[in-house]
Amino acid sequence: MRSQLAGDPLGLALVKSSVSRSINAENPRGEKGRGAMSAGELGPGRKGSPCIRNLEPGSSVVLADIEGTGVINHLWFTVADRTSDADRYVLRDLVLRIYWDDEQTPSVECPLGDFFCCGFGQVCRVNSLPIQVVPTGGMNAYFPMPFGRHARLVLENQHVNVVPALFYQIDYSLQDDPLPASTGYFHAQWRRQKVTVPGQDYVVLDGVRGRGQYIGTYLALSVLERYWWGEGEFKFYIDGDEAYPTICSTGTEDYFGGAWSFAVSSAEGTSEQTYCAPFCGYPFYSNHDYSIRNPYHNDDCPPMRGLYRWHIPDPIRFEQDLRVTWQQIGSGFQGAFERSDDVSTVAYWYQLEPHGDFPALPLARDRWPR
């Protein structure tokens, strides 16, 4: 039997032998026929428990603990990005961790905002195939996330204050059949280097062993030097590559699908253009901290840029190992030069074998933008 129907490349008309379930604060175990049971001011089943309330500092909450075989199809979150004018980095202080089957260390470990391509502790609109962030702060992920026996999603509050309300939904399916032998497990890892070292490539991902495929990069860049920042190349060292990679971009803006520094010139000067597309985008730019106003100083800040690139039609496959780096190279009136900037990234990939240790996640204060 064909796995696809002619004229239906997404397989929407093919009814599969699995069941649909959903977890949120009103049905935290995803039980059949037990959604929206909590009573509210309007009576039974009327928004009695729409969110997790009063998430204490230092606490963790298990968002989902799913037994069986299945696939998480959709994640949705929304949360206020601050608890006061002084405490504004909730999206970097909440840490999402996802564990597959019996693993003791997470396959996903990432600040909540950065996972959804919203770095710097700020929400921005993202309109891509796997990640969509829509007004005003609804964060969606559509990566398929299969699990063979068990899935556990945990959120830790490393914010200094109580987070009053966390809204979320996890949509998934369960099946009786085991996963195909070639099924990879979803991974996402956040890294940051607050000041990169000139001449040393920034490491996006390292230590990946076994078979898999790399499917995406999110970059949150605060530039600390003048002039054009994007001459550096993204490099993919595959299956034993040492001095030189197998795959290399021709520049940073080229890797993210753009060209010629994203620039448009006019009588007023030159400016970079932001954009969103299904597989690549530059959704965020700002050189002002609009999230706070202070009577004693202006809101200038190092220019911040957020960019994404999804290798969905063109996954980067590896059989033995993978390492991903980015050169910090810029250009100015005297030509190309090595740069030092503040760089954060999320790497997204699938792999068959158990993952190695992730680098230790920096403390919350060391994740805040400067």
C-alpha cells in the first residue's frame, strides 16, 4: 500500500491507526473525556483551570508525563514576559526540558523564548513552517517529536519572582505499533558566548555521535563592534571532518537565505530588512530597549538580531558525528576583520542513538541580554 495518496502530499486524507490526545492545565494527564472539567465562575466546564498559576522561583512543574508510543505534534505556550519593570526576562528565565523514554538527561534544554525563536527575553512575530509566534505572544512549535515508551516535559522557573500564570497545550497522538527502526528523537540545545574570541569559531553544536540529521538553527546576536557583522560562514563538520567541513555557507546572511547584507539604501541611509519565510527568516531587529522607559537614561542598546534557518527540505545528515560552528567575521571601511560579539544559538536536530552530555546551562543572570 502506498504511504501517500496522489494529490495529498501531506497525507491529510489518510486516516491513521492512532488516537489524538491533548494536555493542558485543565487536563494535565491528557485523559479521554476529561477535558475542561474544572469549575469556574461561570460553572462546571467553564474555564475553571486554564493555566498553571503562581509558579514559584526555583520550582519545576511537569507539564506532561506520557506513557506509551506516540508523537507530540504541537506545542503552544504563552506567558507574560516580565513580572515587574525591573524583572523583564521571564522568557530567558523559564527553562524547557524534554526527556524521551528512559533517559536521565534531557534531549531538549533551552530557555523557553529562544526555543520559539524569541531571544533577548522579548517576543517577536515569527511566521515559519515549524515555529510560529503570533500576536500577542502565542508561541507554537510543530516539530514532530516521536517517543517509543515515554515522554516527559518539564518547565523550571529560574526567575526571581513568582510567575503568575503559564498557559500551555501539548497535542499528541498515541499508537499501538512501535516506531520504525529509523525514527530519530528530537533534540534542541541552547548555547551562549557573551564575548566571542576573534579568530575562534563560535560552536553551535558539538559532541553529537551516531546517526541523525540536523534540521535547524536559531541565532540571537547582539553586536559589540561597528560595521557589517555577517561575513562569517556556518560550517558543518560531518563524519570525521577535522580541519575543514563538508558543508560551508558563503556568509551569514546567505546561510539565512538572504543576500547582500539584507540591506536597502535610500536618501536617509542604509537599513537591514527583516522578513519571515517558511524555511528562513530574520524576524527581529532592534537597537533600542523598548521594553522599559527610565527618566535617567535613554533606551539605546547594542543592536539585536534574531534569525532562523530550517533544514527541512534539505536536512544535513550524518552517520557518525556532527559539529556545527559559525565564524565571527565582519567587514568595514578597511576590509574584513575578526569580530567579538555576544552570540546565542539554538541547534535543532534528530538522532537515533542516545545523546551525549549537553554543556551546562548558564545561570539565569548569565542568560540575560546586556
